[in-house]
Amino acid sequence: MSEFFIELFSEEIPANLQSKTRQDLLKNIKEFLEKEDIKYSGECIALSTPNRLIVYFQNISKKIIKKELEIRGPSINAPEIALNGFLKSYNITVDKTFKKITDKGEFYFFKKPPANIETKSVLQKNLPRILDKISWKKSMRWADHELYWGRPLKSILCCFDNKSMEFKYHHLVSSNITFIEKDFEEKTKKFVRFKDYLAFFKSQNIILDNKKREKFIEDQLNKKAKKENLKIQLNNNLLNEVSNIVEKPNIIKCRFDKKFLEIPEDILVTTMQVHQKYFPTFDSKDNLTNTFFLVADNKDIKGLIKIGNENVVEARLNDAKFFWNKNKTQNLVKGISNLKKLSYFQGLGSYFEKAQRLRKLGALISDELLISKEKVEIASSICKVDLISDLVNEFPELQGIMGGHFAKTQGFDNDICLAIREHYLPIGPETKTPKKPYSVTLAMSDKLDTLSAFFSINLKPTSSKDPFALRRSAIGLIRLIVENKLEIKLKDIINYSLMLFSEQDMNFNIKLAQQDLYSFISERLRFYMKEKNIRPDIIECSMSSYNTDQIYKIFNKALILNKLIDKNIGQDIIFSYKRASNILNDEVKKNNLELSETTDPGLFKNESEKKLYKKIQEIRKYFTSLGSGENCEKTLEVLAEAKIEVSNFFEQVVVNDDDETLKKNRLELLQLLCKTFNNYINFSNIESI
């Protein structure tokens, strides 16, 4: 066994490209090794720094042992061109083939002899193709080279079995040499062992392992914050990004003028985190301080990095303060008319028209949620006005958030301010979901209007493209309903939303748009439930039981059943249902029976029939007593309790009685049992135990 490692040295790779690329490289090499029957064991890892992509395999076999293999070619009746293609692909002549009859007919075959192949030669031949498989989100060409790469590729270090392994990749030839200073390409070093490679860069304070680098940064940030009696609310996305733009992390404490603390905290945090990649700090009461930390890519011996970054943030915050003071008093109500100048999307009118649609849609939803229509209409009318402010133009990430601040400064009701602030939420599967009714209403209105807008002009997502983030909007809508446990007539609201576009003199097939949007939301709900690790069969059972108006019920019933399906309760339910439904379905299909919706207790001959019927009536009475707040776990417990009566019935009763009247009545009893169980969800699609 021998080790193999490769390093691809390039100009600085953006942080958002590194993670996927290093994992893709590792995955591609693994897949190749497995396809070629190249054995490997021990450690196999992918590492990266801004300049280096590294993959390492600890133990790879030096030889590939190929057994004799019988390879099937084309049918003997196939055109001659097919046979010639087969011969060419294996570099053989027709006399090396033989004919053989199989269950699918007679074919040409070729016996590929056993062989011992050098792993090194196979890797040398195929590594260029493996590297070409890397898919960059963004790539570039440079000089007169034909290679497309994330950033200009400067060198390839490749070693196998403690020796340099050469191969040609476009304009580069691999070697055992790499650059050891990213800014000084004349400084190089040779390596043949991965152990020495790691040790050298460790001696240079370069952390090659991105996970260790991220952990180091996190620990140092917390350590320095504790020393200053400060707290850091670590943003994991920022931490990950920063760890991918440095290789020799060094934490530097900086400050900005306290006068800027008068600006809303959101502006300061966004400036530091989003624009400058700094880590803000907070005091013991969670108030923002004027101290922040930056992660430099080297030690700041002369303090120039600190001074430079403080000057940069000072300039950014001066701009922010100026825009804040200018925009905060600009009348939001008067600003509504200015939205007429701001186009929403070609064919969909302006943001003024969108605001008017939100006002009408919000009013309808407010009736469903039994909240003040007036507050919703005010929030809807002004929620987009911050888009024309200098602050949001400078800090697009703050749309909605700044609108909330402007509204608060101008004395609007707290519910209105919060609704404006939160109306874009949730963004993605993990972000915060609004909980206050006015915030929920405005957020639902905004997402429904967006979905209806692009479905009305037939700009629906495809399997590969979703340029308007409509999947995200749909998931956001689903989360608003599910996480707030809303029983809401979604179909009526969708229909009304689409109708508002038709009132704008837009010409489209409203019924088709409705159907397409229902289906889209349903598919997103399936995806959402799958992401919650709910079994596919349970998802389908739940989805087939209820319509789009009952999203929370669909989700909740599936979630609870999924939780209990493998426990005694779940197993007892499935046992009872499947035992009854299997016999019922077999007899109905076999004899083409037509069963009534009821069963006649007067025809019962056995005590277990009577007891099963009584149990069914108890369960049906339970369902009729349920209000809107059904306890799904309790319902499943009630259904599970029927197992005793079902078991006794099948032990003591012959369903297929010679008396056709008795047989039909007993089948109708089983049908009644199944239909009663289906009041929870349609159990027919549940996989058998």
C-alpha cells in the first residue's frame, strides 16, 4: 500500500467556491478508484486554503488485480457497425470473440484476460479527466490557455508512493514542487511525503485543514472576547466564510467611534458582518459595543492592518449615519406614490401596484386570522417604501428591516413596525419565522403575491433553474402556516391573489395558473416534509388525505405518525388496518362485490363481531367529538386500542362464510373499520409491516 496526494495551487479562490470544489475533487477521485477496483483504506481527506486544493489518500494499492472477465458485445443479428464498434473499444479482432446463447438471445462475447496493472499508470492517464470533471460555479480563462478554472491555476503537486508523479494537464505538468509563499512564486519546496508536507506548513503557521482553521478562529475569538469582558454572537456563515479567506489566522481587536452607536444596531452589524467580514461584540446586557474583531491573514506587527480597517469602517459608518439621518424622517405615507417609479418586474407593474395588492390580500388574510384589518392595510401600504431610501440602496440586505426602523421613528404602531421589519421572513429553511399575527399576515401576503406574480406570466421554476427564488417563497409560506399552526383557506387566498393580477388587465389563464400554483405548493410541501425526515409512504398518505387548505393538518398528522410508526402504537394500527384492508380488497376485486356504506348489527352471529362493531362506533364518536385542536398522538392511541378487537375478530370469525349475506355484512364491517381509520389519514398507502 502507498499514499497518494495532490495539491492544486492557484491564485486566491473565493470562499464560496472552496468548500464544494474540494469535496467534488475528493468525490470524483473516490468514484474513479472504486470504478477501477483500486483498493484504498485508512484516511482520505480534502483540505483547502485560499490558494490550495488538497486531496490525500493514506493507503492505495500499488497494483490493480483484474480477474478474467467475460464481456458481452452486440447481438449476432446487430448491424456490422455495432460489432466493429465493440471490437474497436476493446482493441481486439473478431477472432478473439465467441458466440453465446443467453436468455435474451445470442450475442458476441469477449474474454478479457486477467491482469496486474500499475495503479500509478492508471492515475497518470486519468487524473486530467478527473480534474476536468470539477464543476465551478464561476470559472475563468487567463493568458492564452484553454483551461477554465476558478482562478488561474499555477502548479500541480502530485505524489504517489513517496515519489513524484508526472502528468500533463492542459498547459501544466505536475511535479513534487509547490509554491510556499502565495505572493512570491520564486519560493518553492519539494515534497514526496504528506507527513512532511503537513509538518512544513504547520511550521509556517499555515493551517491547511479548513475545519481546524475554523475551530481555531472560533476559539481565539471567544478567548479574546472573554479577556475584554465582551460577548460574541457568532454567525456560523460568517465564521465559515472567514475561515476560507485566510490560511494564517490572526485575531485583531479594533474600535470605531462611539458616536456611531446612535445608528440602529442592524446597520452597524450589517456593515461589519456582511460588508467587512468583521465580528461585532456585545456587552453583558447584549448591547452592541464599539469594539469589533477582524481575522487577518498574518500578524499585524506594525499595527497597519488595525489602522487600515478602522479607517475603512469609519468611512462606511459615516455614510450610513448620513443616510440614516436623511431617510429616517422622510414621510413613509408620502413615499407611497414614489413607488410608482420603481418597477417590480417587466409585465408585473410597479412596487406601488404590488403594495396595493398586498393591502387587499392582507385584508383577506386578516379576516381569516381575526386581527385588525386597518393595521394590516397600513403595514402593507408602506412596507416597500424603504426600497427607495438611500440606506437600502447602499445596504440592500436591510430591506424591510430599515422600513421597520423608519416606521418606528415616525411613530407607527409597534405591530405595524414589526410586520414591516419581518415581512420578508422566513428566508430559506432555517431562518427565523415571524410569530406575531400582523407579521405573519404581511409575510404570507408578500410570498403569495410573489408566487402568483410569476405564475401569472408563466415564469415558473424548472427542474434546473429558479431565478426568482420561488421555491424559497413557497417553503417560506409553508413554514409560516406550519410553524404558526394555521388553519387557513389557502386555496381561496391563492385564487384571490391571482384575481388581483387579472384586475390589472393582465391576460392569462387564471384556472391554469391556479392549478399550477396548487401543484407547486404541494410539491414544496412534499419536499419540506422529506427534509423533516418523514417517511415517503407517510407523506403520500397524508397528502392524499387532505387538500392545499389543510397544510398544517397534512404536516402535523404525518409528523406524529412518523414519530410513532415504529413503536407499538404505530405497529398496532398498521396491523389492524392492513389485516382488514387486505382481506377486504382481495374479496372485492375477486368477486366484483358492491358493498354498502354500513353494516347490519342484526346479522352478527359472533360476540367478536359485536365487540369490533362497538369499538368502531367508539372511535367514530371520538372523531365526531374532535374540535380544531386535535391531539394527534391521542388519536393514534385510540386507533391502536382496536388491535384486540381486530385480532379476536379474525381468530373467531370466518369472513368468507358460505352464507353470502353474512360474508357481505362482515366485509362491510371491515370496510367500516378502514374508513374509520382513514379519518386520520389514508392508511392504504402505508407500507406493510
